[in-house]
Amino acid sequence: MAEADVAVVVGVGPGLGAALVRRFSKAGMKVAAAARRRERLASLAEETGGRAYGCDATSEGEVERLFAAVKAELGTPELVVYNASAFVRKSILETSTEEFERCWRVACLGGFLVGRAAARLMLAEAAAHGTILFTGATASLRGGALFHNLAVGKFGLRALAQSMARELQAKGIHVAHAVIDGQIAGERPGYRREERGQDAVLEPDAIAEAYYQLHRQPRSAWTLELDLRPWVEKF
Amino acid sequence: MAEADVAVVVGVGPGLGAALVRRFSKAGMKVAAAARRRERLASLAEETGGRAYGCDATSEGEVERLFAAVKAELGTPELVVYNASAFVRKSILETSTEEFERCWRVACLGGFLVGRAAARLMLAEAAAHGTILFTGATASLRGGALFHNLAVGKFGLRALAQSMARELQAKGIHVAHAVIDGQIAGERPGYRREERGQDAVLEPDAIAEAYYQLHRQPRSAWTLELDLRPWVEKF
Amino acid sequence: MAEADVAVVVGVGPGLGAALVRRFSKAGMKVAAAARRRERLASLAEETGGRAYGCDATSEGEVERLFAAVKAELGTPELVVYNASAFVRKSILETSTEEFERCWRVACLGGFLVGRAAARLMLAEAAAHGTILFTGATASLRGGALFHNLAVGKFGLRALAQSMARELQAKGIHVAHAVIDGQIAGERPGYRREERGQDAVLEPDAIAEAYYQLHRQPRSAWTLELDLRPWVEKF
Amino acid sequence: MAEADVAVVVGVGPGLGAALVRRFSKAGMKVAAAARRRERLASLAEETGGRAYGCDATSEGEVERLFAAVKAELGTPELVVYNASAFVRKSILETSTEEFERCWRVACLGGFLVGRAAARLMLAEAAAHGTILFTGATASLRGGALFHNLAVGKFGLRALAQSMARELQAKGIHVAHAVIDGQIAGERPGYRREERGQDAVLEPDAIAEAYYQLHRQPRSAWTLELDLRPWVEKF
């Protein structure tokens, strides 16, 4: 019997992360879901028949252990998504050095640690292949007032995706970056869909479908970047 | 019995245009294929069960007649693709005014005429919806030396796509622009795949699949722009 | 006695165009000012000791005649600015083909005709040199809703500037493009400065100074693009 | 007697940094030059009549002390430039976490620390004004293969400049970012100008002039970004 392909999603919360785990699982993949607090992933792992891992993505040691465990327990991943982010909205005058650094570490350093670990595993295979996806934001393309804590990390993550794509694509690894331009349903606790009208925010399942289609692209026509926004979003 | 959805592809040659017609047809759509010389589309129309139309996309009258005929014979289109282009590689010093204008008319004016006609039909329906796609190129983002005849039109087409998206998306019309960054297999007569290695150029079927996935996106997560290139392409 | 350098400004109205003529004249250049209606330039030419020319920049014949006259009467230009534009704000559904084409012809085709004529004269000299500047706008970078008539031409003009720079810079011709991101004082008749606060719109003299500094750049550090906006402008 | 304006340049090596110090000094400013090793700045400070400061720009404490000393000894700065950078060219597979972090800290975190300190001093004055400039690179706009260590920091610095501009410009502080697209003469020890032809690399004095012109812009027409490259550079 053929082994199922393995996917890893790092940064799994109640919105997009969970939707990615479900979409990849529905496609028949064995899915490793990782978040800082493993206990929050228990029911999702059970629901999808996958595995939950605790991992602080800003820690080199924890990321290395995550990928070693995934390889040992599930196999070499075909598809890895980096989906973590952090943000404190503040004036530049009031931003502490710790906040500035921490937001960058979650948005960008974690992407480097996860991307590097994924690429090392994928390239160790005889016929190297696989997909590495990064979640961007409006702030990946525009540094807005009071948004430096998000934009610095997201610009950096986009730079990382470009550099990795240019280095790794000819070796068989597809690297892509999705600019999520709007609010994702379910990612803010107090948010209620009905207040803004039908489909007025990004549905996690719709984004997850786009990510899965990126993974399915044949290597003769790979996308490095696409944007996704709701039909009613101003941009 | 439910009516099949209608697609229109303007600018159908042996490469991407034909692949789009086949992909949409395979999805069960009735496909109108349009090109300057209708007789070249006969076998494709027969193969796909669609219709062939002769149309000079740079002529307002011919574009208006095309969409009137499509509406009368097939119905209001759900999906319209503008895929025509023209290019003369030359020094700015040697480019004639006629060449400069003609390339723009094919790459950009035709996109306006087709996009406007498509939008008018789609918005005339009770619950307006539909997808309008434009084919871009490397030259949509970068004006290279000796490439002004292509870049001026392709930059303009991208501007048109952005303006149309910002005007029409909240009315239910999805507008998107695909940056095709590389050579498409079959679009240059003398080209042979084997000379450059496997999948070293863009396969039309792979691009067509990406266009079809754009059409399938739910309105909560629409893409305005994506790029597509072969895995071995330098960029 | 050394001959004065020659500058040509095409598209001279009461705002930026006139300020450019004055700034270049103040620097000791002989300045040719061109606009559709030559009679409107009479007092400016007298004030600056330059010459006024009537020229429809969208007409190949008129642009050729303009540059032939400038060469014969003043000499080969060192500095040429293309500053014309046209715009009709409209829905895509209501834009006529004539409006769409006309706006492009003023914003972009005229830039090609002027840029080509300038480059031909400059490159005919023994030690080729000179500066060609294009006036862009917010719409050079973003196609807004109802702004396709401006954005299509301005995107195209930016493509032209990039292609010309990449072809001509190594031959000694400096090509640059300025993105004017905001309203220019004096370019709308009814506008009054005091209503928006001090320096709240772009002062033509300040833009003209930036253009002149571009012309003064030594070839070891040439700018292709810069943006200019008032301090209080949202962007 | 009127006090001279104060400028601060952080990241002063033998190339651009020294040229900035000389240009601002020539304009009559009192210039504080800062680098990790103060002793290397002694002759430059003596030549220009300015002051030399030792400062590790990645250390919050050292940056705070630098600006406190500048304010006490010279006065509140009018013009502050962040010019430091670090880079290790490597495969993503071989990049250590320490290298990745260190390059970001020099290119981007230092820019935050310096920009924040500069903005705080400038905004503490009664009529706030001043200019803050950041030195970008080709890698500010493009993440090339093996260039992630540079691009992640430089993309981040550009995001920072945009966010700061959007927050601070309406308060009277001009923020700008210069994309230096090419090699700067004198910044690599073994480089000899004559090998590449006249003016084939960026002359530091030419870049410094462009920075000074940015500082001189009146607030009715401020530039956020410009690029600078030698005439013969491919781009």
C-alpha cells in the first residue's frame, strides 16, 4: 500500500492554520500540526487523524526537534507551511526594542528556521521535491503607519521566500508566498461574520484551497506569489 | 436540464489559447474561441464542441459583434479571458510609430474592449457574477531594453486589470491578471521541448489549470494577481 | 563664449511645466517650451528669454518638426522633459473607446514620440550625453477604481522610461521618471492653497528643483525613479 | 552667531559613510560620525571638524548613549543617516541561525534603534523638523539566490522607512530610503576603479550629494524613495 504524503503546518490557530490541516488531511495527507501549545491541537489532530506537536517556532532547537520527530513518525514532508505571526500596533516612539525583536522573530526568524529544516529534509531525498509555503499579509507589501512591527517581519519573510525560491526551485523545491490581504474569519475572537455581510472577510477554507492548489501545480508552471482578498475589500 | 456555463477566450493560437479552450470545455463549459482568422479555429471548435469566431480584438465593432453573437448563440459568459499580444523587439531609435501603436492596440486596447464588453454583459444579469482574466508577461512588471513595444502594452493591461478589479469586484465580478514569466511551449514554431530539459518551459495545460482555478475561487478569497514560471527559469 | 545648454519642456501649462521652464532658465539654459497652443506660452517665453513652440505631442509630424526647429534654432538639447497628461474619470462601463485611446495618446504615445526624437538628437552627437525625464503620477503605480484612463497611460509611460533607461544609459543618456504623488498647486483653476494648510499640495518650484537635481546627477550615480509628495499627503 | 545644524551618520566606513560626513560638513553642518570602532574615525573627524563616536548600532544602550551625547555636545540633530549593513553570502541550507540573526540586527534592528532615537529627539523640539535617511540596496527590492542574509534585513529596513514616513511626515519629519543599486567605490579593499571603466561603480561623493539634496527638499515635495546606480550597471 502506498504511503500517504506528509504535510506540516507550523502556526496552527483557530483560523487559517486549522483550515490548512483539514484541507491537507481531506486530500489524504498525514498532517503534522504545530503550535506553541500542543494541548490546543488535540481535538484537531483527533478529527483529522493527524499528529499534534508543541513547538516555539522562534527556537532553533524546538524547530529541529519538530522536523526530526515528523520525519521519524510520519516521514519526509511533501508540503510545509509557515503560518505564524505576531503584531503589536504602536507608534515608533513607543515601541520597545523587545516588542520589535519579538514580532520579527515570530514573523520571520521562525520562517527561516522552518524553511531551512524543510528544505534540508526534502533535498536529502533521492529525487528531491516538495512545496514550502509562507503566509504573507497586506503588510508584506506596504509599511503602514503604526504597522512597523508587522511590516518589518512580513517584508523579511517575503525576501526569504524569494531568495529560497531562486535557490531551491531548480533543485525541485517549490517555494511560494501568499499575500493575505484582509481579515481572516475566526482569527479574532469577538468577530461576527454577519456584521459585515456575506463573505466579507476571508474564509479560512477558501484560503486553504488556494494553498492546496499551489502545492498541486506541476513544475512547468509554478507560482511564487499570489494575493487573496474578499470581494468587498478596499485595496 | 441545467444550461452549461459559457466561456470566451479571445486570442486563441496554438499554445495557451487552445489549452484554455480545452480546459474550460473539459469542465463542462460551452466555449467560444476567438481569433483574427476564424478558419484556424475550426478543428479546435469541433474537438471541444464549442464555437469559433473571427474577431480583430483591436476593433471596437468586431468585439461588440463577438459578444452580441456569443450572448445570442451561447448565453451570457461566466468567464472571459483576454489572451492576445503582439511584439516587435527593437531599439527605441528604430521603432516606428505604427509599430509602437499596433503593439499597444493588440496588448492593451483589445483588453479594454473585451473587458468592457464582458463586464457590461455580466452586470446586466440579475445577480451579477463572472470572471475576467488577463494574460500578462514578464514585461508586465519590467521594461527591459528593446522591450518597450511589449512592456508599454503589458504594463497598461495590468493597470486596466487593477482598475477594473477595484471598480467591479464589489459588484460581483472577479478580475485577475496572470504574469506568465517565461516561454510557453508550442508558441514558437521552431521550439523543441527536448532541447531545454523536461518541463523547462511553461506547459499550456498547466497555465490553463491555474486560470481555471482562478475562476473557481469563491468570492471570499479572490486573487488579483499571480505569477507562473517553469521551475528552471531564472528570475 | 560658451554656448548655453538647451532644455525642452513638452507639456507646459500653468503649474509644473512653467516652473520647469523657469528653473532651467534660471540655471542658465536656453529653454524651449512646447504646448498645444503656442500663444499661451508667449509671456513665459518672454519672461525667461526662451522660445515658445506649438506642438500636439500626439502627432509624430509635429513632434518631429518641434525637435528639428529646436536643433536649428537653439542647438541639440541637453535636457528634455515630457510633462503632458490627460484624464477622464469614468466607470469602465461608460468609457468610450475614443476617450480611452485619447488619454493613452497624450500620456504615453507622446512620451514615446518625444523620447525617441530626443534620444536620436542626443546620440547623433560625438560624445553622447543628456537627460530625458518623464512625469509620472500616483496612477503610475496603482490602477484605482475609475482611474483606468489615467493609469493605462501612466503605467505605459513608466514602462517606456524603464526600457529607454536600460537601452540608453550605457550610451550616455540619463532617463528618469518622477512619480508625482499628489495635487500640484496651480494646476486646478479653482484651487486655493490656504484651504488645505501650508505646503499641503506640491509646489511646482519644489518639483522643478528635484527635476533639475536629477539632471545634475553625475553618471556614476543616476536615479531612474523617485517619488515626490507633500508632507501631509496620505499614501 | 547662528548655531550650525547637526548631522549624525551611523555606520561610517571608508566608502559612503565617510563621503556623507564630508558632504554634510562642507555644507556647514556639525557632523557626528559613528562606527563600531571609534579610533578609525579619528582622522575623518579631525579633517571635517566633527566628532567621532564609538557605537554598536545593534545595542539599544549604545545607541541611546550616542544620541544623548550628540544632543549634549552638539545639539539636536537635523539630519540622521543609518548606513550600516552586514552580509554573508550562503546557501539557505548552510546559513547558521546566528548569521541570519546577526545580519538582520545590523541591517534592520540598528535602523530601528537609530530611527527611533532620532525621531524622539526631533519631535521633542518646539517646531519639530528634521530628516532621517536609510541606506538600501539592490536586495531591498529583490531576494536573490544566496542573498537571504542581506535581503531579509534590507526588505525590513525598507518596511521600517515606509512605516516611519507614514507616521512621522505629517509631524514634520522627512523619512527617506535610498536604493543603492551597485557596488560603491572604495567599499571593497581589493577593488580598483580602472578595471571596470570610468565611473563604472557608484562614487561615494555622488551618492552623498543625492542624500544631501534629499535633506534640502522643502516639505511640499518630499521623496520617500529613489534609486541610484552607475550608468553602465545592468538592472
